[in-house]
Amino acid sequence: MRIIKDSTPGRDGFRMPAEFEPHEGCIMIFPERPDSWQYGGYAARKAFVQIAEAIALSEKVTVCAGAAQYDNARALLPPHIRVVEMSSNDAWARDYCPTFVKNGEGSVRGIDWGFNAWGGLHNGLYFPWDRDNQMARKLCDLFEKDVYCKRDFILEGGSVHVDGEGTCMVTEECLLSKGRNPQMTKGEIEETLKEYLNVSTVLWLPCGIYNDETDGHVDNICAFTAPGEAVLAWTEDKEDVQYEMSRACLACLEQAVDARGRHIRVHKLPLPKPVRITEEECQGLDACGDEPVRTPGERLAASYVNFYIANGNIVMPGFGDAADAQAKEILQGLFPDRRVIQIYTRDILIGGGNIHCITQQIPGAAR
Ligand code: KQY
């Protein structure tokens, strides 16, 4: 594996494909830390296994597990899912596994962004994050992909979405947050995204989902479903603080023009009723340091937008809410060639994210 420090994907003709383009496979990390996953992570691991199995219906899945969980991961996951031992600080594959880019000949490389646990010493969610920060490089080695070193730029995979045709979508709340790249201007951040994702247009949504501890990752509020089309997390409840946030994003999308000169067709995806953590769930979370702790009644950043697009399936969250079925129906309509599988993910939501946050696709040649 070559570590590329003297060039960029843009210069070399590599671009980040959209998630709905063909995959070679998917990477996940087995959950373990007891301050993220309630009651030692038993229930979260069961949900991770269901998600891995659903994705493995149509593409190869590799699960990284720390030494302490390796045997358990190997026992819980079926034989066609590969398990490799790899240390990490937590299990957010989207955010610190490599962002992969591809060229016209189908050659794939990784990008190794800097990772500082969603805000470093300013408002990061745990310390240390050194093992997470090594993962992109280790995985590129494992998958035999050369890797662009961009560790001087803090970026999580969940904070960007691309349409594969020159457009990238981010939120100002996240990319301009003080804990990431405070020394850079908005223009400089935009130029970096253009150069590394090889896009010509960056759409800046104002914000993400209310109380999302990632500072409003785009992957929880809005996602491309096809070139020129996106789903947006939506509520009609004017009393909900999310109402104005989603409206502000809609207003932004309605006046946006993408890299191909298209107006974005926006599909509203209903939000579940506010999901709040219970006293009992809070009691199941260990305290492992000075990280923020959850308090009973705290609203969790539940959103159906946090789904994964596999080669032959959509794997989406369910919350046991009345809107589960409607959200599933909408996604099925938008992806008629892929069967939508809905998985109850409250135990992942308690950790601070959902299915998209715990998966990372590797682009491939054919579907
Ligand atoms: O991408 C994400 N949603 C990760 C959230 C990390 C939460 C740590 N408890």
C-alpha cells in the first residue's frame, strides 16, 4: 500500500462514487465500549449482527473486532461474513474507515482524513481516539488500496454525501464547527472537499437533526437517492424544534442547483415521534472518563434517513414508531430495484447514531 502525500484524488482523476453505485463490499466494526453501548453492548451487538446479515445478502461484509470481542464476533456472525481482528476506540465505521474514491478504469483508493472524535478537546465525544484514527490506513492495507493522507483535515464520513456526478452535500453546523478545522475559512473547507472528493459543487445545508451529538451530520438529515434526488427528514409538527430546522434545509435545497445544473427533487421522509432515552437505559451506560453522559428523557437523534444502500437492498432503521411503515414504503418507492429491510435499531441510536453511521461501502465494478 502506498501512502500518497504529494497528490490528490482530483489531480489523479479519482472521485467519490455515490452510495447507490456498485459496491465491492462493506466494512463494519463490532461494538464493545460500555459507555457508548448500554449494558455492555449485548443488545447493540445483536442489532449489528442483523445489519451485517442484511447487507451480506447482496455484498461482501467485513467486520473488524477488537481482541476482546473477536471470538464473540466470529461466533455470532455467519461464516460468509469475514471477521478481522483490529483495534478501535469505538464502532463508527462511516466516520473513520476510509472514504473510497475510484477512477475511470475502476481502480479504487482510500482517503485517510483526520479524526478527532467529533470535536477533539473542544466538544469531542470521547478521548482518546488514536485507534480510530489509524483505521483508514490499516483497512487500505488490508484491502490493498493506496491511500491519500489528509490527516491535517478533520472530517468524518458521515458529514458528507455525494451524488457521484459532481455534487457534495454537507451541513454548516458540522463542517464549520469549532472542534474540527477552526483555522480554515468556509471557502478553504469547500476547496478541500472539491479536491479530495473530486466534486465541483458543494451544497451547504444549514443544520442536521436536533440534538445530534455529531454537530449535525448530513447523513442523519438528508441523503441522495439518485442523481438530482434526495430524501429529507421531515416533521409537520410545528411544536417540534426540528420543524424549523428541516424547513431551513428544504429552503436551501429548493434554491440549489447541482453540478449538472439540476434542481434537486426533494422527497420528505417523516421523522418518528421524538425518541427519548429512559432512566433504565441510562443506568446501563458505564462512565469511562470525562465524556458527556446521557440523562433520562434526553432526546435522541432518531431519523430514517440514516439508512445504508447495499447492492441489492436498502437497510434502514425502525424505532417501533407509527411512522416506521410509511418511511419504509417511501424508501421502497424510491429504490424499486432493491428490497428494503427495516431493522429495529434503538440500541444503536442510544450509542449516538444509526445504520449509515456504522457502515462504510467500498466501491466496486459491477452490481
Ligand atoms: O456518526 C455518528 N452518528 C457517530 C456518533 C458517535 C457517538 C459517540 N457516542
